[in-house]
Amino acid sequence: MDDRIHMGAGEATLTADDDGRTPEDRAFLKQNGEALVIRLFAASKTLRLYDLNNRATQRVLAEVMESLARIMEREGRIFIRSSNDFLLLNEYRIPVEPQHYGPFEFWVGEMKKREVEAIEIGSMTSTKDIGTFLSEFAKVEPGENACSEIEQRLKAAEVESIAVTRYIERATQLTDVKRVKTDVRQESNRVYFRTVALMGNVLRTAEEKQILQVRKAKRLTQQMVDIIQGDESMLLGLASIKNFDAYTFAHCVNVCILSMLIGDRMRLEKADVARLGLAALMHDIGKTYIPATILNSTGKLTDREWELMKYHTFFGVKELSRANALREAVDSMFVAVQHHVHYNDNGYPQRTGGWKLRLFSRIVTVADYYDAMTAWRIYQKEPITPDQALLFILQNSGNIFDPFVVKVFIHAMGLYPVGTVVELDQGEIGVVTRQNGDVKLLHRPVVETVRNEGDRAVREAIDLAERDPDGNYVRTITRALHESQVDIDRRLIFLADTTSDAEQV
Ligand SMILES: [Fe+2]
Ligand SMILES: [Fe+2]
């Protein structure tokens, strides 16, 4: 069975990206944008080994030219922009199949290092111009002046058909930060708790054997994709609070959020990220068939009980087959059966008959383990901090987990995920509220400290990427703590209604 993500014809309503493009336009840009990025990558690598006139170089450059001509003919322009770790072709965000992640990561990284936001290629371009551009681009050392140096080199080499634009921080965005932040918090809270409530209903109705409201769940996951594509920090923060009363339901929502984050960072199409979210949300739905005495048992299960427990995978399919939108539930059925199958074929149920472990299932396995491990009240005897859970996942990469999924997950979560309680080098205790985006800053997120002044809670945001005039980092994390070890309430930071009286410093 092919485990690539397919787009069914009926998914058109899901893919409306409000950019005025038809599904055919988007399919064209996806296919040709992906090919262009891969070919530019191949050409850039070849030019490191051979000169411009070499036959191998000429061959890869001819392929680049072919892609450019095709795009130019239909679109009339070629504008490649990097934004939030994605590449956009003529403002269309190019989704990427996992096997092509490398070339995209390469270009996003190389452009970022040279502060190049966009590359524009004109219709009069030539093989020589492209070749010269790629080799000059590679020769320029990363840094602040890199972009203007590229411009100068292009001018000196008389390349007029290609222009680069330097990344500029947009002042307009900054003025709105505060308002946007509040909106994101409220919107994240609204969607998160609605989905938790829905899962409460779904799991209850499963017990009462009513019909599963797949479409309603789908609407909520679509709203979550919108949030994740904008600013996921608040949703991750909510997912890090594990001591809600309704944790059983929240677990499904957390796995859904984490899976969609992975899917989004893999650059899957928006509609596919939503499908993944829905499947993740339903992964444990078969547990409604398992008696509560077994589910909530804190002691060791008997062999018989354990065998029954393992059956929640098949019960999931049974439950989903009763859904009111069967076609929408197909991905969920695969995930329900496969989410406990390990990458190395251990786990359960046993893989027989040659069926493939699907990408959605491999993603949900990582998300499921991470959420379960960090919710120690339910599943663990000892408290585990998020960074320890990540370490476990990293140590079992290629064994329990798909290494590619692990890599994307860790890039997205940072070494100290949002919600981690940390101690800083000057003794302050804080909570990680957002990542700094850059791979080199995985251990330097933004931390918020909360201290009480009288009855008021005063919050301070500390960016650990900040350096002093000598170039040394101002603050550093010394260790992660478990929430049971400190007196800090993450609810204060991530819940909408309790934050209104906290003052931002
Ligand atoms: Fe499960
Ligand atoms: Fe689970």
C-alpha cells in the first residue's frame, strides 16, 4: 500500500487557501515549485565540484532552465521567498514530500544565513546567469552584509536577470504584536477547550453507542491548523498543562496538536495537516471498549487484561466504522490500528500481510509517546520533564520512532519545549513560552517568569537568544524542572481568563 499522502478529489473544499488560486494552479505550483527547488539544490551542489562549462553542470542547469521556463510560461514571473522556514513560489507556500525535505531545508537555511528573503528571476535569464548566481551565492560568507555582497557580485558578473532582496524586519507587524498576542491566546483557548469538550462527547457517545460526529471534529482540527500555521505557542502551552480534570480527553487533543505541528513542519499541504489532526484526535477511540477498571488500573495488568488492552487498536476501527462520515474516517482507521506499531516492527499489533506503516501513524506514535510520557500523573511513577521525554524519543529514533519524524519533531519543539519549567543561571524559575525558530537556538527559547508583587502577578519575558555588547548570552537555562518541584502555575501563562490581571513587563 502506498503511504504517500493522497489528495482526493472531494477534498477541494478543504484546500481553499483564500489566495484566489484554483486547485489546478496550486497543483501546478506544488509540482513545479518542488522540482525547481530540488533542481536548484542539485545544481548548487554540482557547482561546488565542477565549473560552469563542465558537462555535468550543464546538464543540471538545463533542468533548472526547463523548470524556470515552465513556471514563467504559466505564471509570468518567478519570485522565491523564504518565510517562517517555508519556501514560497509567487507567494504560494510549497508543500514538500518528506523525501524532499533536504533541498528545502538547504535553501531556507542558506538564504537565512545570508539574510536573503527573496530571489527574483526574470524572463530573460540564461543558463550562464543561473550558474553564475548559484556559484556567487555560495561563495559569499554568511553574515549581515552577505545580501549586498551577492548583489555586488551579480552586478560585477553582469547578471541582470536575477535579483535578491534582503530580509527586513517589518515595523508594521511589531506594532500589532500585543493585540495579536491576546487574540491568539483567546482563539487558542477557545478551540482547545471546544475540542476537549467534543472529545468528552465523542468518548461518551462511543460508550452509549451513538453516532460519531466526525465532521464536527474535522471543523475544529481545521481551525487548529490555522492557528498552528500562524503561532502555535499558545496551543503548545495549553497542551503542556496536563493536570486538567479531563486529561483523558485532553490527551487526544494534545496528540492532535503535536501531530499537526509535525505535519506542518514537514510542509504537508494544509488539507493534509487537517486530515492528520483528525486521525490523531481519534487514535485512542477504541479505548471506549475497554473496561474502566483496566484503563485506570495502576497495578500490573494480567496477561489477559493486557491482551484486551492491545485490542483498543482494532476496537478503534470498529468504532470509526460507525461514523457519520465514513470517507473522512479512513485515515483515522489506519492510525487507530497502527499507532502502537514501532518503526522496527515491534509493538502491536504484529505487522503481517505486507501492509505499510503509514506516515500519519508514524507521526502519531511520536506525538502519543511524548504526551503520555510528560503526563506523569497518569502514566508514570516518576516525574519526567519534557527535555527528558525528548531525549527518550531521540534515543529510540530508528527503533520505536521514524528518524525523519523525530528530526522534524525536535526542530519544532526545541530542546526545551513550550511549557517546560526551567531554572536560569541567575536562579530565576520560568516557563518556556516560545521557540526562537533557528536550529542553532534550539536550547535558547523565550522564557516567562512570574513573580507575585502584593496581589499582582508580574510577568517578565526573557529572550535567551539575547546577547550583551561583547557577544555573550545574557542568560542561560541551567536545568529543566518538573512542575511538582516548584511553585509555578503554567495556567497563569497559557489560560486566557486568568491572565487578564497579570501585567506584562
Ligand atoms: Fe493507543
Ligand atoms: Fe494515546
